[in-house]
Amino acid sequence: MKNNEILRTYGKNYKEMTMSLLEEADLKSLIDAKGTDRPRIGIKPNLVSPTPADYGATTHPEVVEGIVEYLQKNGFDRIVIMEGSWIGDTTEDAFEYCGYNSLAAAYGIELIDMQKEKGVEVDAGDMTLKVCKCAKDVDFLINVPVLKGHCQTKITCALKNMKGLIPNSEKRRFHTMGLHDPIAHLNFYIRQDFIVVDHICGDLDFEGGGNPYVSDCVMAAVDPVLTDAYVCDLLGYKTEDVKYIVEAAELGVGSMDLNGLELKTVGEDDHEEVLPHIHRVLELGYVAEDIDTCSACYEGLMEALDMMDKENLLEMFKSKICIGQGYRGKTGDFGVGNCTRLFKHTVAGCPPKAEDIFEAMKKWVETDNE
């Protein structure tokens, strides 16, 4: 498979679709080219939270099952699945609820919880980062992200999915660093060797899902920068709108040149991919004033604002909602999360639930306007 190629296939049998893509890409040859005897192969899905894949947030276990079965049929027997859910949820729950415990038991492979792994300092270009130790111990890394929107970075796919390979403390630090720079540098250090994109029913706005858009597509690629540039195009963004893609290209992680992209459909259902450009988060974000906010907390706020908008309550706001680590020790009117505990009105939690934020905001605006 060439660096400038993206393969895709459509259908309902996700396991078989995935295996057909791997055959077309000749994944075995890519692994053999590493020249490692009995390579240790790491599979990195997106299990951001313990939610079912049809919710639009997590990698379908059938896709990973197709990868595992292909690998084992081709003689690769050292396979691990590595993941770390976002702050506020546990990877253990995600493994169980998303079907990965049963998958691992059926195929005799190991699950590794990044939330329990030791973080080690690494030199990622001109930036020092902490990476979970086991991420350094694989010979070939297969990234299996979900194509979806993101409340802070607009899109999330191949590059951002690597964030699950760092400790929780480092995830918090990434947000204080603005996300984009450290994500680009993380990919400078952790080089994914192959990408299988779950483009089955990702939420086009929210990383945590809730509004799945069904495409019934699985894609394969080797360049994470090109993959994410293509995702931007699908979702109606310019590549330059997502800073970490541009920075990753500048660091030599890959190419974001869509003019050279060779898009190939495997199978009979060849059609022009057209996704709705919803951009719901951009419509709601003007209400928030965030500083160094963790994704789970910010997404909860966006979901709550969406609820407020559906009840025509946004126009009742007289001040902005404050959220994020940057508000620790500060005071204000209304804040979300434990970092704003000193505010006059605050919603406790790390992160608080969207429903709790909604109820608190609704009470706040209705009381304020009596």
C-alpha cells in the first residue's frame, strides 16, 4: 500500500469488510518489512468511554476482530490491544461494556489499560512528553480510530487517537498546552504503522457520541496526516482549521497534500462520500469561556448547551459559562466542574454529567430572569 492511498469499503458486515481491506492493503507485507522476528503488534482502538459503538463514540469490536483474525491467520501471534479512556471514565468499564473483554478471551489476546500503565518521559522533537511504557514496547502499531467531530479540535481521527497512549496526568497537561502542539509532537514520537478507520457511524460533532451519522464505511491508510486531512475535507473544514494536522506535517509525520491522494473503493459500492456539515459545537461554543479544559468536561457542557438551545433558553444568558483548569482558585458567576469550585454558582464533578450541567444552567437563567 502506498503512502498517498486511502482504501475504503462499504457494507454491513464490518468484520469481513475489515479483513478485505487488509488483504487489499497487503498488511502482512507491511509488517514483514519491519524485519522483526515474531513482532509484537499493538492495536489502538478508540474507547473514549463505556458507550456502545452504535452511539457514535467508540470503535466497533467487529472491526478490531477482523484485524485480529487477519493477523492470526497470517501467523502473527503476539497481539495486544492498548487503550486509555478519557478522564472521568475507566478503561476497565469501556473494555467490558464495548465488548473487548469477550473479544480478547475468544482470541486469546491481551488487553492493556493505559490508565494503569507507568508514564515515561520521552524526547518528542523539541518537546518532552510522558508516554505509557507499553506504547514503546510494540514493533508494529495499528491505529483504529473513529471518524468523528470533536468539541475542541473540530475533528478527531488518526492523530488525536494517540492521546489514549499517555497517562491521565499527561492528558490534563495536554489541555494546559492547548492540545494541538502536544498532539503533533506525540505523533512525532509514536509512529503509527497502519490505520484502520471506523467510519461506520461516528458522531460528526461530539467525541462522546450521542448523534451517530451512519456511513457503514471502513477505511485503511498508512499516513495519519493524510487521513486526518481527508477527514477535514469530509466534515467541511479546511486542513488549516485543525492546527495539529499542519504541525504534524511540518514535523515530518506525514503529508497533508490532498491533491496527491489516491482514493480507492474496495468492493462494488463506489460512491462519492458526502457528509452533512453540521458544526453544531461551533454554533454553541460562543456561550463558553474555557481555559485549559479537559475534553470530557467541555463536551458535557456542549451537550448541556445543546439541551438549553432546544428549549430556547440560550438567549436568556447574561454572562458566559466558565470552564477549565485555568479557573482554579478564581471566582466568578457561573462555572462548570471542580476547577470552578469557588464560583458563586458551580456544577461539581470531574467531569460533571451533561444532565446536571443542564439542570443547573436552567435553574440559573430562570432564577436570574425572575
